[in-house]
Amino acid sequence: MPLSNVEIRRELDEGNISISPFDPDMLQPASYDMRIGRIAATVPKDSDPRVDLEKDHVLVIPGYAPAIIWTLEELKLPLNMVGHFGVKSSLSRRGLFASVGLQIDPGFEGPLSVSLMNMTPNAAALNYRDSFVTLELVRLTVPASEAYSGEFQRRKSFTAQELESVLGYKGHGLTDVVEGFAEIKQAIGSIAGLSTKFDDFLASYAKQNTESGEFNRSLLREMKTLVDHILGERVQTVVLRSVPREEAKQEILDLYKKSKTSLFYSDVATRLALDLEVVLELCNELENEGEIGVLNQHEPKGPKTGRN
């Protein structure tokens, strides 16, 4: 179980643990809030990612960017105690998440190095000496046989590997991925003719989406087929026939008359081995002429009155 504030204070007073500099205002009912120290690093404006917060006072983490922050406090744990820490909930609500280890081992000495990730598109600003992680201390029933002796023991500065992990995000953050999706969307929207037909298709039959579960599944399959066609990723290769436009139009009409089930554009294109774009155009013409209902079972309406 985590030590209470009373136990933490007693261990400090007896010299069993050390939190330096200690601030009683940071002591919580069963934890201690550690503060942002002088040393930090994030995606740089120039070539150096390191930030001296004693001079700059504020650390600005760009959107979708990482940061490494060293705590102001230095710890010293005995062999019969381990620590656990995580980012404060107030930072999590702002979209900042920490990558931390499983625990702080017995015998650890020094400040903590905390890796943060800004998971929002907006820059986040953190003040020097603000609390940002919460530390819990747990007493072991049997003390460890030896103290922690890893690379972070008594270390108070960055390694080259740590800085490279931050520098690696320069110009290649998640922001680029988001912008990439926007460019893909714009590219699809610029495909002449097909994008407009696809939008018309969605608008024309949006109301029918709620008619039945089976219809919804069929419509989703049809939408996927159209998107695959737009992106040039058809599932199978079809040898298309070269048919005069009027002949193809008559074949489509005959197919609808004979069909006892609903037909989609992709069904027509597959059965008649016609180009899907041509099928879209001809089906729209037949529907406007009252000859077919594209997503319903065919019910020939006959020629409209008053037509030449």
C-alpha cells in the first residue's frame, strides 16, 4: 500500500528517504507532487532541443510533439522502498501523456527523467517549477539485496540518445500525418467527375440507409466498391467490353427488367463487364428518364407523358 502523507513526512524526518528540495505544499494525502525542473528538451526551433527553464521560465511543447523533463526534486530511496509515478490528471486532460517505467527501484538516487507526449494539435505551455507528476512510495516487506545501479542513477543531464529521440521528430511529427490526410482528401475531391458522382450517390440515397440492416450492409459494400474504384484499388481484374453507348444503355435497362433483386451500380458493371463510370452515367440517365430505380427492385415506369 502507498505511504500516507503522515508516513512520508515521518520517513523524511528520520532521514530514511530524501526529497530535495522538499516543499510541504506538494505533499498530498498519499503522494508527493514533483515539480518541473530546470532541464528540459522538446522539438527545437533551431538545432538544439535543450531548454534551460531557469532562464526561459516556460516550456512550450508543439502539437503532436514529444518533450523530456527532469524533475526539480532529487530522490533518495532506501532498500526497503520503491516508488511509482505518473503524470497528473490535470495534464492528461490537456492531452499530455507520460511514458514512464514500471517503478523507481530501491536505492535510486537523483532526479526523475519524464518523457511527455503532446497528443493534441495545439501547443502546450508548462511553467518552471509547476507540479506535473505524482509520486507514490511503497514499503517492501523484505528489503532488496542491492541498490539500483542503472544508467539513470545520480544522472542529471541528457544522453545523446535521449536528445536524438526528440530531434527525430523535427519536421516529422504527427502534424505531418494529419496534413497528409488532408492532402489525400483534397486529391480525391479533385478527381474530375467521379468525386461529384460519388457525392451525388451518397446524397441521393442517404434517406434509405435506415430502412433495414441488410440494406445498410449492402449500401456500405457499394460505397466501398466506389471508393476502391476512385482510388484505383479494385479487388479483382475485370476484362471490360467495348460497347456503343446506346447498346450499353439498353443492356442495363434489360438487366434491371429481368432482375428480381435490388441492383447496385457495381452489380451492373460486373454482370455486363462495363466500365463503372459509364454505368454510373447511364444509370443516372435511365433513372432521370423514369426507366429504373437504381437501389430498388426494378419497376418500369414507362415513358413519361409529354416527352418527344
